[in-house]
Amino acid sequence: MAHSTKPRSPRSLATSLPNLLTYARIAAVPALVGCFFIPGDIGRWAAVLIFTLAGITDFLDGYLARIWKLQSSLGRMLDPIADKLLVAAALMVLIANGTISGWALWAAIIILCREILVSGLRESLAELKVSVPVTRLAKWKTTVQMVALGILLASPAGDKLIPGVTEFGIACLWISAILTLYTGFDYFRASIGHLFDDEL
């Protein structure tokens, strides 16, 4: 029996599983922040759990949308927003409680500035109907960044299990910041020509 090729309605796409996973990632942001109001190590481990689950949904929503052909404009808009909200929230709570401090603040600032810059570029390019593919290095940057934040969310509870884990997390954060600078510049270089061409 042939499968129906009838296009899905916007309402059904909005409530598809990939988009529901994206909504869950957005909902994870206040939950993540709330964990830091829980005293003791349990709040830290709860934050790590929420952050890890949110990271898994980041992989699943795009993967399922592609294989099930459930890609939508809503999903394409919300997916990067959810990612940036999660990263920004994690960085802010880690700065607020002093886990990220001193020179490591510069790494956090670099990451946040890059996210804002790339968001602005993507919005401008979307109006020009131009897409810039994500490079393999950018994917590595995201992986290192998520690992760094996951480790730091566990600190200092993580140090009780593995001494020095916080220092390792800070090192990963710096590696992520360096990759962020490179991939951000690469993205800007690939995008700026399209923006100038539109002005001609």
C-alpha cells in the first residue's frame, strides 16, 4: 500500500515530536536555573541531569525531523533559539555562583558574543534566502562547549568524586572559546559577502 503524500498541516507540524522536544529544551532553561536554588549537591546533579537531557533533545529533534520529514519553519526558528537560551542560562548561573570567575569570564563572554553575532547574521541571511552550512569544526566546538558546561554545572559536587574536575571544565571552556573565535570568524567571512552583495 502506498504511503500518503498529503502535506501535514501547520498545526500538526507545530505539535510534532521534534518540535515538542524543542519546546522541552526551552522549558528546561528555568528548570536549570531553579536547580541552583536547591541547597547542597543534589541541586548541582539535578542541573547536570536537566542539561544532559536537554542536550540529547538537541540531537533528537533535528534527527527525527529529517528522517520523518517533519521539518518546519517553526522548528528551524526555535531550535537555535533554544540552544542559545540553554547555553546562556548555564553560563549566567555559573558566573553568578562563582564557578566561572577571573580570566575564565573572558571565555564566557567570547562564547556569548559569538552566539549573539551568529544569530544576527543568520537572521539577516534568512531574509536573503541564503544558508551557510554548519562546519565540522563548529560541531566540535558545540560538543566541547556542552561538555565544559556539563562538567562545570556539577562543580563542586563533581570535585568530590574526581578531584580537579572543575579545572578540567574550565580548560574545556577555554578550548571552546578558542574554537568559537575561529568558527565565528569563519561564519562571518562566509556571510559578509552576501550581505554586501545585497547592498549593491
